[in-house]
Amino acid sequence: PAAERTRSGLVSVLATPGTVKRQYTRDLISKWAQKCHVRLVGSDRLAGLSEAYMREGFVDEEAVRAEIAPCFIERDGMRTDIVVLACTHYPFLV
């Protein structure tokens, strides 16, 4: 799990807005990542960008960067070192 692998304690969860809003997501964080600072990042566009990439073989890299940028933060001299891809579409962009 991400909470066990992080060295900085800063973990971001990149997901659809619906997943970010769900109490279930917050419950998982409370149960498994109590010692971490978890940032929930809801992306409206990333699933669509993934689908476009699968269809066309091309992705707007600037649009992807804009969607993932909020995942990366600094806090107390540490940086986000784990980003959880919480949508089945997202790994296609990796």
C-alpha cells in the first residue's frame, strides 16, 4: 500500500471527482494512511485524455501535466513521493 511505501509521508490520490467525494475513499484513508498527509486530487479530464490516447495514440502532454500538477506538493521540506492512480484509465498514460 502507498501509505507503507512513502518515505516523505506525502501521498496523493489521483481519481475522478466522484471517487474523491465518496466517503468510502475517506474511510480507506482513515484506516490505512493515518500517519500520512493524503491529498485527494479529482481530475475532470484525465479519463477522457486516456481514452483519446487509446483511440488515437496521441495525448496532449500539457493537458496531462495540468491535471496531475496538483498531486505534487512540498511540506516541511518533503515532497510528494507517491501518487495513487485511482482510476483504471490512468495507467494507460504512464
